[in-house]
Amino acid sequence: MEPLSENLQKVMKEKLCRFQQIRGQSAKMLPFWDVVVISAADEAQRVAFQQQIDVKVKNKQLPLDVQYLCHSDPGLDKIGPGGSLMAVSSALHQLFGEELNKQKILFLPAGGFSQRLPSASMLGKIFTTLPLGDPIYQMIELQLALYIDLPPRMETGGLFLACADTFILYDSDDGSRWSFDKPGITAFAHPSSLEVGRNHGVFVLSSDGLKSQKVALVECERFLHKVNPTVMQDAGAILPKSFTNCEVEQILIDSSYFIDWPTLANLTEFYDRIQPLRCEIDSHGDFLQALGTKADSSYIQNTKNVVSQAPSLLKMRNDIFDVLQGTPLHALVLKDSKFYHIGTTKEYLHHFCQNRILQYELGLEHDVCNRFVQGITTQANEGLKDACMMSCVLPSDIDVASNVILECCHFEGKFSISSDTIISYCSCSNQSDVTLTVPSNVFLHTVCVTLSDQPKFVTVVFNTNDDLKKSQQKEDISSLTFLGERLDEIFSESETELASLFNVNAARCSLWNAKLFQPQTSMDLAFSHALKVVEAVRGRQRSNIDSLFENGVSMKDILELKNIDGMLTFRRKLMQTIQE
């Protein structure tokens, strides 16, 4: 391994060890967060998050004597992570009053429905299971461990905004006593290539501010957001080779950041004055671009990177610029650092199955908290070294190909799992002597729902590379692809009208709101039904296609119908079986 990976592995091992000391114990034995806030997209998601937090605290899987608060975005409009930050700050000011200025707060914006990683849609991406730890970690534990070194450096309190679907590995210990003592916002800054910078924020530093040290706190002139390399070069964002020791040009990209109480108070006062918000506000693009000694308002009209532009967006951006103009921006340059995003099925498979560097640095394993039954050792299965299994009960002779993730599954009988497959929260007992084969390149996830006051189960199924967010006008829905086939081809011999798969009032249609999944009375039946759907669609066996999609529900419907208690009960019983 390269020296950077070796150093990060050492640092992470130390952080995880420190976190383990306070996991299930009082956090007061260390300088730690006073409050951890998780934002949710709506009240239903907030309730689901709080249920899971309460279970983790009860089971002593989190540090104790910490306030864990889940806060839902207000209103019906999407307000983005920047809007969430202001709404959370307003709520915190109401809750703590003047005492807030003494608090050290970790903020995890975790709202949204994870359409690019549907296994996180129901329980939330901050509760994504990770192949690490005992009891097994979810993303929230890792976030607490990653930043365990920061509270001692927040002498005057403040709020640290983290990323709920990103691993940020860094070494902040250079032997000095640096702290978050600068006014305004202090942002993590990571050396990276110009090409990566195209999709990130990029810092332009003061010309004399950067030396060759491992950690540097440097004032910024400007913050660029998702610009091309020519703009980076013209703005002076290229790092000196004396710092990078690299022939390839590098810049500094953004991730998480610290915000002091006076700056947050200004944003909160603004929010309280203009709420409710009617547009999405980005916590980086809309806040950080207003900061720095040479910041200007030219970015306000540039909306090419805006996902959804509400009519009020430009005025809102202009108002935020007026509030924040003149606020200092400092970059905490972390020379020894890396970050990994884990928000898509492709990234999920790659990092947990194939990315040996990340697995080394973070200590990720391939077989965590599982129980294998029926008496044969797992070493005989060569595929397991390139697969990842977490919190599962499996037959020990299960045939698992490479690039497979099994999470919270209970399988009995003969099974073969083909490559490039994700199976989450599924249960099936194969009573046949014939091996049940799960085909390649499928995503399967079972959800407990409530229909007519009765518990039902739905196994959603997609190709692992299906685009759930891609949308079309209703007249163009035939071109949407499901399990690798166009919808019009799937239903070519059917009496089903394609438009009937979507709500009548749907402005645009996508796989996310397509009613393709049939509820069943048990998890076994739901899983088996999903495999029949794959066989019919991919095998082009269209004669009985209508019955497979009759009375179907969509992912959007499932979010509204989900029964969190049912899913948590399944997981609890599964863990009991594993521990027997």
C-alpha cells in the first residue's frame, strides 16, 4: 500500500478504537458532541429515523449522554441541505436559547429518498449497514467515529456539517494545537485532480497562505462550484507543486465544514424572517460561494448545476449573498485525506466488494456478523472473497459469485447468487432439491408495508444500473427501461395500458413512481414473486405478464406505506438467530 493509505489506516484504527471506548458508555469521558442532529425529508422519515436512534441507544450501540435529535424539513417543498441547515438552526435556537452558543453540534443532513441506492430509501442512508464493527456498524456510527477528533478543537462550540453518504478519511494531527477559532466558516479541503473538481467545490486560497505542512488553516479568496478546469486555472486555484509534490496539477475540493455561531445566527435570523422556503438551497453552492475576500455575486445567475429551479431561487440566492457577504471563509487543508462517496448501487458494490484500498484503510471486511448453517465451512466458496455479507443467516454451501452484497437476509436451502447483485432485507426458504438461482445484475430489497391495516411485503426489483430518477412525459413513457427492457416491449402482448402504471396526476413518469411491485402476504412470497418478474421480463415470457403486475405499487407508494416496525422486527429476530 502507498504511504498515504498506510497512514490513513493507522489513523482510522485509532479513531475506531476511541469510538469503541464510548460506544454504549457515557460520552463524557471524552470531549464529544453535545448534540447530534439528523435531518429528514418529511415527518414520516423523521419518525422512522427517531425509531432507529431510540433502538440503537437502548441497545447501547451509540455513545450515551448525547442528545440525538431528528428534525424534519418543514412544509411540502424540497428545501435542500442548505434549507435544512437553516431550519435545524432555527429549531435549535428555540430549544436551547442562549445555551446554544456553548454547544458542539454535529449535523448530518440525511433527508432525501436515496433513489440511486434504493436499499437506503426506507430506513435512510444514515442507517446504511457497513461491513465493520461488533455490533455491526451503520453509517451513523462511522460518522461519529470519523469526526471524533473534532470536538476538542471546537473550544467555543459551533456546528459541524458532515456528509451522510460519504467516507471522509483524514489525518488532522500535525502536532500543533490548531482549532476552529476563525470567524465564519472553516471547510475541509482535500487535494484532488482538476477532473474530480468538475463535480465539486474548489477553493481559491490567498496566494501566500499555503506551505508544505500536513495541516494548514488558510484564508480563501473565493469558492468555485462545479466549474471546468479552465475556470479553475484562471481563478488561481491550482496548487503549487512545492505543496503537492506531484507532477499532475491539483486543486483543493470541498466536503464537510464548520460554521461558527455568529454566522449561523445571521442565517437563522434571515430564515426566521422569510420562511417558509419555496426552493432548494445548497449548503455548499449557495452558502460558500458568497464567502471569501474576493467573492462576487456573478454565480447567482448560473443555474446549470441546479437540479430543480423554483421561481424564487434567484431572489433567494441574492438574499443569501447579501446576508453572508463579507463573512470569512477558511480552508482546513488536509494533505493526508481521501473521501469516498457511497450513494449509488455502483459505488456500493465497488467499495464493499472490489475496492481493496478503501477496505484496507477503513478495515472493512467481507463476512461480518453472519451465521452459516448446515455444516460446511465457507472457505470452500471462492466467490466469497469478492462478495460482502452483513447480518445474514445463510446456508454454508451457498454459491456466491463475485461482486455481490447480501445485507440482512435469511436464506434456507440451496441458493446460487450470480454476480453484480445486491440483495437486502430478503427472506426465502427453498424447499426444493433444485438450486434457486438469483440472476446477475439485479437489485432486490424487501419492504414491510401496511395495506388496509394489514401487514404485507413487497420485494422491489431492478437492474443494478437502472435509472430510477430518469423521467419522461407521459407520452414518452414507453422508452423507460425496467430490468433492461423498454416498458412498451415488456407489455407488448398485454392488455395493460402503460399510463395505468402511473398516477393519473403524475406530471412526469419514472421507475420511481411506476406501479411495478405486487404486495404479498409473506417475505418468502414477495421474494419469489420478484424472481418471477425478472424471469418474465428478461426471458421475454410475456403471455402471463399482466398477473405479475396486477395491483402493483411504486417505490413512491412504498415510502408512504412502509411499516418501519415490521422491518426493525425482522432485523431484530434475524440478529437473535445469528447470536443463538
